[in-house]
Amino acid sequence: TILTKFDYEFFSQRNKKIIVMENPTSFEVIDQKQEDRKKVILAVGNLDRFEHKGFDNLLEIAKEVLPNHPKWEINIIGSGTNGKRLLEKKITTLKLEDKVKLLGFKDNIKEIMSSSEVFILTSRNEGLPMVLLEAISQGMACISYDCISGPSDIIENGKNGLLIENQNMNSMIHNLDKLLLDEQLRIKLRKNGPLSINRFSIEKVGCKWEKLINEVLTI
């Protein structure tokens, strides 16, 4: 079993019987009420892996986008002492102290996601990014690099999120700016998102596992 379609070609060339078996999202999908949310762009990840998560680039993106949107801010959730120190230094250098907040570890991610409006994933690579699934399940308008691998298994560009060419910072800046300007686009993505990830539910993934186990038992 593999997590994403990215690995399919590699394993299929080795004459293996393979199946894409997604991890299920553990968050219950939020209802479809379009309630008011905070003008927050949320990112989540271990700060000590800031290069992997692209938080260094996220600050560069923030420097270009946030001056045009004074009501918005970026909140980054995650632990990591060394990463926090380095990111704080860069935040100061870029003069983003009032616009970017490092919130540390939080155990109420679901509640934070359900009250924040935009989620951004700037990772240089992933497996199957569960945090992206969680954000979509909580009705956030999501924007993500099309990194290796996973986001393209989750996001259909323009329908349940925005999928940006991998590490194309200019495109990310342009599309994030567009997303913050266009409330109707955000509402569309927020509405479509939770409806699009039913296949990642525990029930659906559980059924796939049961089917696979039964097939193996009959061999």
C-alpha cells in the first residue's frame, strides 16, 4: 500500500500489486455554515523543520502580500526551539513583527482551523499532508504548493483549493493576494472543500482496508 499516486509508477515497474491507501482524516467535517472567521492565514508544522515546511519562504511571501492587506495576519503553529529562534530573527529582519505570529504548540488545532479563514502549505515536500486534509475538513480556503507529494491528491485546483506550481514563489504571491482580495473565491473554496474529502473519511478508508484484507485472504 502507498499513500499517494506519486509513488504508483515507481512500484508498478517492480511488478508489485499495489494500491493507493490514503490515511483518513481524524477531524469530523465541519457543517457548511459560512460563519464569520478571523482574517488569519494559518500554517502548521514543526518549526525545527522550517526548511522542509517552507516557513522561511512563507515569510518572504508574507513580506510581499501582507502590506496590501492590513486586516490580515499569518499565524504559524508548531513547536521547535531552534527553528523558532531562526524564524523570529527573520521576522524581525523583514519587519513583520506585527503581521506574523509564532503561536507555539497548540492542542486545539481543530478549533483554531474552524475559526480561521485561509490555510497555506508551503512545504518543499510531503507524504500525504494530513494538516491540509484537516484544514479542508474545517472549511478553510486552502492554498498549497503542488509539492512532492500529496497536495495534488487532495486539491482540485480552483474547486476545493488553489494548487500552485511547486516552489514558484511569484505564483504563490500572486494567487495568495488574489485569494485575500476575492471573498467570493474564498467562500467557494470553503464551501466545496469539506464536500470534496469524503473519500478520506475513516469509514471510506476503513472499507478499502477491509476489501483489501478480504482479497488477500482469498489468495
